[in-house]
Amino acid sequence: MTNETEQPLLRAVGVSHWYGGTLGCRDVNFELHPGEVLGIVGESGSGKSTLLACLSARLQPTAGQVLYRTRYQGTVDIYGLSEAERRLLMRTDWGIVHQNPRDGLRLAVSAGGNVGERLMAVGARHYGRIRETANAWLERVEIDAGRIDDRPDTFSGGMQQRLQIARNLVTQPRLVFMDEPTGGLDVSVQARLLDLLRGLVADLGLAAVVVTHDLAVTRLLAHRLMVMRRGEVVESGLTDQVLDDPQHPYTQLLVSSVLQP
Amino acid sequence: MNDVMIRVENLGKTFTLHNQGGVTMEVLRGVEFEVRAGECLVLNGPSGAGKSTLLRSLYANYRLQTGRVWIRHRGALLDLAGAAPRKVLEVRRETIGYVSQFLRAVPRVPALDVVAEPLRLQGETAAGARRKAAALLERLNISPRLTELAPSTFSGGEQQRVNIARGFLPGYPVLLLDEPTASLDAANRAVVIGLIEEAKANGAAVVGIFHDAEVRDAVANTVLDMVEAATESAA
């Protein structure tokens, strides 16, 4: 008898990517189980965004495989799927939260429409129910129901980011990729967003891969951490192990460089 | 009732400070002991003797150079030092509680939910976990007025008691306590002594650091002298 959480949901096997002769990331290996949050940290240019793009079906690796356990068809190599199959997977099973909410939202469509559109993409047709669900999600991400018909370009950065999260989670994905989800936000807005994300991830049992350069974010969100430098993973472990007892010179430098308020 | 709950074998921990000239500090070497159900082992020794390092090693917060940390988990001894990350999380969720010296408060989360969280992770309902959390906070003399507020604004002693409540509420079979009474007054120290005694009576194995002699004498079955157990050198 195997438990649902005993099998990895996502597996990276020797994932490498070169941009021509320039290394993006090299030989990355890990397993992610349902309900687990993996943080990827490192400075700009360390390869973390390249890795995230490879993992989330947006950038074909030069070498290696990204394996995903689907709901009905067993484990598949996501770059072995047809374009149509991959799009369906991204719509039904995955969410991608971009650093800049404008990359993940449709600014010319109302807030409710942004959320409802995703539901329609997976087959919802009943207008009343779509609106009801959209409303419930706006409330869940702490956006006033009175703003449902407003366009997101009238929202603050923090509200846009929360709307992007609602748009991603409304279809109940199993795996969410987040690229600097709190980057570019004020500290007070960050705290609220982090608290929200933390609650949602735990309540929904989501698996997530979170790329960030902010170690405090990983402490709050991630169970495990991978530290990247110059395209390679230099250290990994439980988040508290990596932050409290860093082994690699680069991780030690990262941890000791954080200012304590 | 007197099963071995913790068995430490040849535990060694060395820190290498790569950005400070590669200095190595051997803090623990060849540490060995056992703690049985219902017993409390107190780590004793001067500041810098490695007491907190040892406690963090037992929680797999620090990674070891040598040795094994056997913890009784789901009925059998499991080497936490060699366990996979997911296994360590499972052991922490079900078996080991760790009360650190300072509360790491999450912004915006009320004290009641901070305390209730470990019980919720064990599958308790939100309402049930909050009810039990409220009762324990009251016993620790935290005013009900405060429990709906985030503890980041609390006094040091109040934060410490929130931390204690969070650690004791799930009734873990193994408890690691790092100076839980450091910033408490006499009345609250007595409450904590009572909690430790109850945990022992329920079969928990406790390893603790207590600077307060009154607390130490009240709860200790065995004392581990860290100057003899550990070694400290820099090269």
C-alpha cells in the first residue's frame, strides 16, 4: 500500500541548461513530494531563474529530465509531452506566480475575470458559480469583494500579487512555481503576503518551488532549501539546517551577510 | 515505560568558518548518553561548553561530523543524524519538541495560532487545537486579551511562555528544552516545573539546559557535565 505522499510529485534528474556557451544551470537533482515547499536561493545570475524555467516547462533543458507524476497517466517526462499535453498540464495541475504580477495577470480584464478566466479554461461554464468562486477567492486573498469588477491596473502592487495568487490557485493545482513572490513589495506588504501564502500552502497541501534571494522568506515558507552559485547547487538540506549551520563557504557568506533588524 | 528514547553515540560537531580564515572549532567530540522514558537529563557546564550545540544536534538542526542520534520514533529507534530530510520533518512533527531560547515570531499570526500550529500539523481540528492552546496559555498566565495578538510585540517573558506552550502542547515523547525558564518569574517557573514533571510522568524523555539551580534540582534525574563530555579547541 503506497500513500499518495510517498511518491515524488516532481523529480529533476541532471537538469542542465546552457545559453550557447554560457552556463545557466548544471546537473541539478532533487525530488519534491506533495505538500513540500522547496526554496531555491542564490544571488542574481546564480541560475535559479533558469532552473525554475526548466522545471516549469518554459525552457527545455540542454540535458537531463524533469519528471512529473500526473493524476491519471503515471510519471511523464514533461519535455516528452506534446505541446498540447504540456499546456493542459500547466492549466490543470500547475500554477506559476511571477515576480511581476503584470506578467501573470491580464490587466485589461477585471479582477473577477482574471480569476474566472482560469476556471473557464478548465471547463467551468456556469456564470453564477464562476463569479461566486472568484468572489470567494478574492476574499481568501484579502481583496475586498467591492473591487471584483475593477481592473488590476488600478490595484496596488501587493493587491496585484495577491490577485495573481488567487488566479493561480483557483483551479486547485498540485504544484506551484513562484519566482520572487515578495520581490518588489514593501516590507509590511511582504509580511501579509507571506502569511497568506504560508496558510494557503498548508491548508491546500500544495507542493511548491519558490525562488528567492530573501533568506527570511525561505525560513517562513520552505521546508527544504537548495543554495545555487554559478549555475550549480552548492548546498541543500532542511531550511533550518542550511540557515543555522551552513556548510559551504558561499552559504556561510550569504547567511552572515543578512542584516538583523 | 522505561524504554530507551534517546541514544547518542560518538557524537562529534566541528564548525568550519570558511570566511574567517577557515578556522575550525571542535565543539563536541565523542559524546555518548541514553535517556529513558520518564527521565530528564540536564546538560550542565559553563557558557561555550556546547550545551546548545548538543541540543540542536539532537533536533537535527545542526549536522554532525561523527556519530548517531537514535530517537524512538513510531516504536523503533531511528538514527536522526542519518535520516532523509522528509523523515526528519516527520520525526519533528510527531516525536520531538524543541523549545528554543527565543521565539521566532511569524508576522501577523496570533499567539493562539502560534501555539496551536504543531497540534494542527498532527491532524487536530483548528477549533480543538485553539481550545487546548488557550487552556495552556492561561495556565502559563498569558492574559486572554493577548492571545489573539501576534507575539512580536510581547515582552520577553511572555514570548518565552508562548514558546513553551507551543513546545509542550502536543505532548511529544521527546522534549528538548533550551533554558525555557531564563526570563520567567518565580510563579511561572513553578508552572514550567509542573509541565516538565507531567511530561515525565506521561513517559516523555526530556533533555534540558537550565541555568536556574531551583529548576534543575526539581526536574533532573541525571546531569551530564559538558566540560567532561565535550571538548573545545581552535586550530
